[in-house]
Amino acid sequence: MNRDLPVYDVMPQILETLERESSLVIEAPPGAGKTTAVPLELIDRPWLKGKKIVMLEPRRLAARNAAWWMARQLGEKTGERVGYSVHLDRKVSDRTIIEVVTEGVFLNRLVRDPELGDTALVIFDEFHERSLDADLALTLLKESREILREDLKIMVMSATLDAAPVAEYLGSAPVISSEGKSYPVEIRYREDRDRDLIDHTVWIIREAVREERGSILVFLPGVGEIRRVQSMLSDSLPGSIEVFPLYGNLSREEQELAIEPAEEGKRKIVLATSIAESSLTIKGIRVVIDSGLIRTPRFDPRMGMDSLETLPVSRASADQRTGRAGRLESGLCYRLWNEHKRLDPFGEPGIAVEDLCGLALVLARWGYNDYSKLTWLTRPNDSIFRGGRMLLEELGAVDRTGITGKGKQISDLPLHPRLGAMVLDGDKAGAPRKARDLAAILSERDCLRFPRDYHQTDILYRLEALTGKTPPGGSIDRNAANRIKEYSRSMGKGKKEQSTVSEITAGSLLLSAYPDRVGKRRADGTYSLSNGSQASIEEGDSLSHCDYLVIPSLGGTGSVPRISLAAALREEEILEKLGEAIREEETLDFDKEKNRFAALKMRKLGHLVLKEQKLNSIEPERFREALCRYLAQGGLNDLNWNKEATLFRNRILFLRREGFEEYPDLRDEALTENMDWLTPFLGAVNLKSRLAEIPLLDALKGLVDWTQLRQLDELAPTHLIVPSGSKIPIDYSEKEPFLRVRLQELFGLDRTPLLCGGKHQLTIHLLSPASRPIQITRDLKSFWDNTYNEVKKDLKGRYPKHYWPDNPYEAEPTNRAKRRK
């Protein structure tokens, strides 16, 4: 074993701490050797007592690679004392002491066996990535230790984590920090706003090939960008340079090609997603080109599912990527953004932003209907959790009491709950293989490839590709197809296939998983979905003219998502499969063409109208109820808010603001909450224009009793008779009522008029003889004493024929140009 690794400087401290402590947090930057050195040093510790060390890795490639490296250090093959378990691939034996597993595999194991009787230590490696599965596994493991396994040890290892919160979460666990092993890396910032990402990346790669030595690692946000860059480079590089993609859904063989050192005399360019940030060392890399972007799942409430969003990397991730250039010698990192761009310190935990339907099912299996009963490092997003729980109820996986029998069966499958429900329903329908194939297709990368400007969404083409049939205008990704078939087989055979299986369509099966994503074609070619959202489809797509689709996958970045995968549906299939969820309702809609209200009878699935017909007649009472619903949904503006009705409402709203809460609340939200006040006045209204004939003032007065009406004129009068004798209206349209009056009409008035029984001073807008504003005041005496003389000088020059006395208190008020003689 290589004991020159930096982590060996703190190894005695690690070993001594684990002898006496049940939890430990290790901070160690890339190159320290924590992933492989620490487990190997623990392999013969007495406190293991014949039990295993299980180490979690965020990715399959990292898990296999770590196990292979540790086994090699022991001079053994993988599967002896060091083994691994990842999805669809496992190498362990009775001799295995260190088992490296992916986080999802461990989580499934923990749910089935909370005691983990064969395990002495669980290590969370690369915990800084804060995947949803890692956070959930740590939460459940912590509770399991508290209740069932006090002797179980937990160790969290990370390269860029803020260790203090994790240590506190684990009961004030000790924190041990190790130095990393890295060489200096020069950073060059190379933003170019005139080129798109692909062109700019290719430009920088070519520059690095010309001017630098060594192999190159390029970080790109996703598979699409990797393929486009690879395509642009294919004809422009010398034969001594090979290009390899590296991302999670590649086959094991393809991934290993990417991480192996270049052949002697050659260089390699590795085009990678964030999979290459940690846990992997790609030998020979001296140059890193970082796009500064990462594609990560985020729950989209519009679609009710995760969508992949392209976001700026965190500062921690950017530093990790840069460090890849300095693992073996001094290196260079091109950062394709501005040096002054601000990056967030860390990425958001998956548990705060991703789909939590699977988490809700795990908790139900664990015995909790709500996440609040557990202690979390980061609490799950509440609204996303509640949405996931509602979906589980819709799928029949949980009810009010907890997990159902169907839910337990779903949780035993290595699938999202949606797809698990489909597999179980496929068994019942006699189509277990087709249901498993569909589930595998939706769990793995697409097995079909199409030109960039051409794409077919029909999932039927994917099913056919598994039998070797090539789709029109596309090709089959054989590695992806083989992986899908392997995934499908891993779910077991299920019940016996029925001879009528060909009659069971993909769309019908998918309804079990996606009842909220049934789409109906609109006149403009887009689709309205049963969850209330919309989706678009390419005009040349083979499904673009189908009346109904079930849509398991959506993508795109616009306001209307683009359909990625779908299956055709017949209306009969929807009625047969989702009949219990379909409801009929009668409603009133406004017909814009006829400018009248029309009664409709609708058959609806969620927000989606499957069928509607106009009703020739509707009972008057129900019509009035429907009309009230229309008004409550924003139609109050269609009523006749004339001057009198508006003034009446504003006066009462003013009194309520001043504390007279015995008066009714006449705000829109209060008026629409209960429309009984308006019902008697609706009569036979059926035209929108006739809404304006309703005597709205009378309807509003019906909310106010006789005593209140009588007091209303005293507390908030409509007019004020000023000293000149004029009857001036009071304006209540603003928060503060006000009186607009010419200054000369107030001569002799020594105090401000009052409202609300003398409790509220009226605001006065004083006007010139030409009715232009000259002063606003709520203290008339102060105006006469302090401001009037200045105003008089100005106005007397502009209006010399008007009356401008020296003493406004004793002057005669007038609404004429001159005072009466």
C-alpha cells in the first residue's frame, strides 16, 4: 500500500478515534487518499468483530474503481476481501470485509434490514455532493443506530464539506482534517460571450492541444454537449489524440476506456460530466477545461416531476475540477467564465430541490407518514414532499394509515414509485415483460439516436429497438439497449405472459405510472395535460397528430415544455384505466363569440377536459350558482361599479380601516368568498352585458343593516357644505379621504373638518381660482397662520380680480371672483 499519501499523516488519529467514538467526520481534499487508504487501514481492526465495512459512493463508476484499486493494493481480485455492489453489478464473497456500494443500493438494503447486523462501520464518501439518497440514508441510519444498533459506527468523508454542521448532527462527532496531495495549477479565465458554449469549448480545446502538453479533461454540463463537442473534434485532431466521453450511463467498458491512461506516445481528451469531479483519477491529465456548468435535477411543480436544469457550478465544485489538473504534476485550468463572476460556496442539497416521491415511500416503509418525526441534516422541501405523498396516494402505494400492500411491493422494486406501480399493474394485466421493458427504458438513457434537428418521441420505437428494429431516421445505441434489457431482466419475470399481450398497449400500461400526464391535443398542436400544464411536440413527430398521449418525459427550457417520450392513447383506454378518477361536472362558461354565458357538461380527468357538451337548459338555481362561481373567479369587474356603488364601498372600506369592524368587509376577496348577497339580484342574467343591469348599490346595501346605514352618513358623509355654501363631494378613492375645494370658499373656517364622529381629520386639497392645486393640508389653522400670506402674494399677482383678504378668519367666504357687496 502507498503510505506516502497525505491521509497517512492523520491515520493514527483516525484509528485511535474510531476505537472509542461511534462517529467521525474526515475532511480531506482530492488526492489525500481517503477513499482507498482509510478503509484498508481499518480492515483488521478488532472492533469489527467479524463484521463488514460498507462504504457509500455517489456513482457506480467510482464504487467499482475504488473497490478495484483497494483489491489491487491487497494483491487480490475484486470480490475477495474487497468487493462492490452497484445496480446490475455485484462482486462480493463470503470473505468480503470492505464492500463499496452506491448510495441507492445501500438505502434499499437499509430499508429492508434496519439493523444491518453484518455491518460494523458505514462510511459516507464524497458526502459533500449531498445527494438525496445520501441524506436520506444518513437520517435513517442515525435513527437505526439510536434504536437498534448502538455499536454501529458512522464515518462521513468529504473533500469540500462544511464539516461543523455534520459533526453536530452526529452528536458532536470529532472532525479530523487531512492535507491533500496536489501540484500548483495555473487558472486562466477565458469567457467569450460572442460564441456559444460548444464553439467556445472546441476553440479552447484546440488551443490547449497546440500550446500545452499532456491529456485534457473537459467538464461539460451533459451528454448532449459532450456528443456535439466530440462530433466537432472528430475531423480536426491529429491521430495521436483520442477523444473519449465519460458520463454515468455509459457502459462499464466505455467508462473504463475514458479513465485509463493514454497509450504511450498518445494524448487523450476526456469529455466528462460532473462524474469526473471526485473519486476518480484519470491518469495523464494535466489540463482541465471547465465550462462552469452542471446539469442537475430540480423538481418542476408545473410538470410534477424532476427536470434537468443547467446551472453554474458552486465554488466547491469549481475548485474540485481545477484540482484534477494538479493530481500528478503542475497543471493548467481554463475556466470559461469571467474572473469576477460570483459562485455559490456549495451546491444545494438534493433533498431541498428534487422529487421526493421516492423519499416519501421510503419513509412510509420505515413507518412514518411525515418527515417531521425524524431529525435531518437538511429538512426535505415541504411542498415537494406533500406533492410526492399525494402522488403515492394516487398510485395506491399509501393511504391515511401508512404504506399499503401495493406500496410495499413497489418499494421492493429498484424503480421510481411511478414505474413500480406500472410493473405491478402490468403483472395483473398479463404483460409483465412489456411493463418491465417500459420501466427500464424510462430508467436508463435513451437507446435511440436521431439527428440533432430530428427526434421521434414514440416509446414504441424504443420497445422495438430492444428486438433490433431500427426506427425511421434514427439508429440504435446498442450499449444502451443492452443495458435496458439487462435492467428489465433484473426485475424478475413476474407473472406469466398472456397470449393477448399484444392488445395491451404501451400507453395503457403507462397510465398506471402517469395518470397526471395524460395529454389532449389542442387546435394549435400543443397538448393540455391532466396536471394543468401544457406541452409541445415537434411538428414532424409521428405522434404529433394523436388526439391523446401519455407523456412520461418532458424537456426543454421554454415556458412550454417539450415532449421527449410519449405513447399514443385511445379515449377508451383512459376511461377503462382511470375511470374512478374521471368526474363529470356542469359549469358555466362565457362564450366570447356569442357574448353570453353557456352551460356546459364536462367529463374531466384532473384539469383535462376529455369531453364537453352544451346544455340547452339549466335549473335557475344552479345557473345562479354557476354565475356566482364565474364572478368569484375574477368577474366582479363585469358588474356595474358606477359612481354611487363605488363610493358606497369606498366609504365602508374607510370606516373599517379606522376600526369600525362592525361594518361588512367589501373587499373583492371577501365579497367573492360568499356570493349570497348577490344571488337575489341575478334574476335571468344570461348575457355578459346584462350583468351591468344588476342594481349593485342595492345589493351592497343589503349587507349593511338599517342602523349602520343611518350612521354611515354621519361617520363618512358623501359631501361637505363649506362656508361658501357649496356642497363639495368627499373623495374616498384613496387611503385618506380628501376634499378638493377652492381656497376662498373656506374663509372663516378656523379648524379642519372631521370624519368618524370627530376622530379623523379630513385631508383638504386647496385649489386656486382656476381649480389648480396649491396646497394639501390636514391642519387648516396652521395653513392660515403660517402659509396663507405667502400663497396670497403669489396668487394675488396671478389672479388680481379675486378677493384676497389679509385676515382669512374674518373674511367672507365666496365662490365668486369678488366678495359680495
